[in-house]
Amino acid sequence: MVSHELRGPLNLILGFSRLMALSPERYGEPLPGAYRADVATIYRNSRHLSDLIDDILDLSQIEAERLPLAKERVDLEEEVVKEAAEFVHPLAERKGLTLTLRLAGTLPAVMVDRVRLRQVVLNLLTNAVRFSEKGEITLRTERQRERVLVSVQDSGPGIDADQLPRLFQEFSQAQPAERREVRGSGLGLAISKQLVELHGGEIWVQSTRGVGSTFSFTVPLSEADAYIGRTVHTGPRQPSRVSPRPAASLSKTTRTSSDCSRAISRRTASSASPASRTCSR
């Protein structure tokens, strides 16, 4: 009910401001430059508010244990990692960043909710793009015994050690003073942590100030063999303990295609197209 009451007027603001910002010719005469700038600001902030509402609803469902996972056997690299990379690649290219995939290439299937896990990868990738001004973003996969590891390494400013313990808390943001204009809801990593833990995995970050950050998460392999050919709808699991682990380098290297033809998620960086969602660290 609260969601509906918020979305009704917000969708009107979002719709009309988008029309005025992106299709001013529909009004016959062009808007003055100052008006266009104001309308663009209204549209940008309306999108941010819409994203914030979506994040809060996601988090509330998780915490109320009402977010079921539709688990099925998934090729993690093809159906999650590569699709997320294809979507984020134009954002990285627009900023002059190189997005590189280093994939294990021989991973077995995993039993996951592909949409929710793709949401996690997209969040980590778009954060990496938003906080990196130059250099390379590397997306890796690796098998570690009975689990699969996925990591995203950026070339951003890095995060101070004293900020790391609260990085996955709700409404927490770790940004240097000179990057305060890179705004997010502060819920993206909190939601990612919850989603990974619902899959029985772990998530952590390693960061060096002035060098960059590496966000990593794991999902277990053990369930995939037990549910061959089945789709499992399940509620949340008991969260697992999160502890930092190093991410190893991998063997196979590929690069994302410049043709991003599939819009696979509602979560993108704030520099994405207007119809896209904002993802926040």
C-alpha cells in the first residue's frame, strides 16, 4: 500500500519530466536552455528516488523473509557473468575504461536464482564503473573446491581500511570527499550481501587506498547435482558468516563485445540510459 502511494505521484513526475527532457519537440516550441537543465535535474532525481524505493522494497522483503529464490541449474559464466558484462560494457566504454573478463571456462552448473545473482554481479560492475575514472575493470570466475568464486576488480580510488567493516551495512557509503557527487542509495551492497547469503555464499571486499578495490563472492556447487533438471522455489536461508578471502588470478581471458544488445536487468550505473536503474555502493 505504501509502495503504491509513493509510486503513483512519482511515476507521473518521472513520466512527464522524461518526456520534457528527452522529447521536447512534442511541445511545439523548444524550451529555453535554463528550463531544459532544470527539467533534466528533476528527471535525474526522480529516477534516483524510484531506485531508492525499489532498493528499500527489496531489502524489506529479504529481511521479512518473503523473498523466494527460483533456483535452477545455471551456467554461471554464460547466463549470469557474460550477460551482466554485456550490459555494463557501454557504460565502461563511455568513460574510457576497459572491461575485461577472465573466465575459468570449465565451471560446472550451479543451482541459483539467475535473476537475483545477476543483480549482484551488475551491482558490483556498475559500482566499479562509477568509481573508476581510468584504467581497467576485471571480472573473474574461478572454481574453489565445492564453490564458485566471482570477483570484480576496479581501478578506483580505493577504500580506507576503517570503512571496510561497515561497507555492507544499509545506507552506508564509502566515498572520498572528492567523489561525493557520485551518489547512490547506500543499499546496493547491503542487498547484494543478503542475496549472496540467501544462496549459501559469502561476499567480501579487499581494497587499497589509491590502488583500487576487489569485491568477491562465492556460491556453493553442492546443490546443483542434487536438483538436476528441476527448478526449486525456496525461501531465504540462514545467513552465512562473511569472512575475507583472497581472489586468485585465472587462466582464460576474453573481452566483452562492443555490441550491448540485451538489457538484462533494471540495475545500472547513474551514467546509464535514462530508462535504466541506478546501482549504488
